[in-house]
Amino acid sequence: MEHADHVRLLRDGIAAQGGVWADLGSGWGAFTLALADLLGPTATIYSVDRDRSALRDQERAMSARFPSVTVSYLTADFTGPLELPLLDGVVMANSLHFQRDKAATLALVRGYLRPGGRLLLVEYNADRGNPWVPYPLAYPAWERLAGQSGFVHTRLLATYPSRFLREMYSAVSERP
């Protein structure tokens, strides 16, 4: 995937430029960069990952491509409580599929969002995993889980072919 593909997967889930967002499990930052591109220079982004080295590389890429976007890099495990301000949105791209107990993680995420805040999920459209993607969830499973976790207005945004597990999708859900 290239930057334009990451942007396309998130684009229809972004209601407006600016705001305060987090990318949970951001890794090397492909979707953090897409988020910066879509939100523009008035945005503040919290990029959260356990891998400090990946965050340092991400910071260099962000400084080179989107120097006017404010990004705070947090070395942390997003499955535990985080010190974050109330957020307009959260991106979880290829990070939720590492969690067997998705409901506990989603309860934390829901608590970070302001009312009307958005959760943008990027996942493999499969219900069976492999060693690299242990607990994926196909879009119909995401719709059910999102509703059970207190999110509303869940909808599919885009799909992208993948050589791993056939297809990826993006979806948006809101905190009521």
C-alpha cells in the first residue's frame, strides 16, 4: 500500500480538518501520516505505540512531510489506560486484530472519545487469522462488536485488496 491508499481508507471517516485525534498502535506511522494529511496543520495527533524505535522513525517522516501538524508520540500499550485529552477521533489501523478481548480495549477507546467522536477502524476482512494477524474480524463481526461496545452509526468506508487474508476494509463508528 502507498500513502494515497492509506488516505483513501480514512478519507470518508474524517468529517472536518483539525481537531484532536489519536492513532492507537501506530507502528511506523503509515496511517498517522494519512491522518495528518487529511486533518491538516491545525490538528493535534497522539501517536501511540509500544515500539519506541518505530515512533522515532515515524517522527522523522512526519517532520519531513507534515511539519506543521502537532504530533505527540507516546510509547505505551494502548490496551491499558492512557493519559489523553478528550478526542475527536481515534484511528486503529491493523492494531485491534492483536487483541483477543476486543471489548475491553474498545471500552477504553470509547472513553477517550467526546460525544460524537469517531473511531476509524482498518482491519482485515476475515474471521480466521494466522500467526501475523491472530484475531481479525470481518466487517459484519465489526458491526456487531461496535454495537455491543456502545458505538453507533457504524458504516463501511472503503475496501482494499490484500495479499494477506484477501481484503482490508475501513469503517467508522461514533460514540453517542
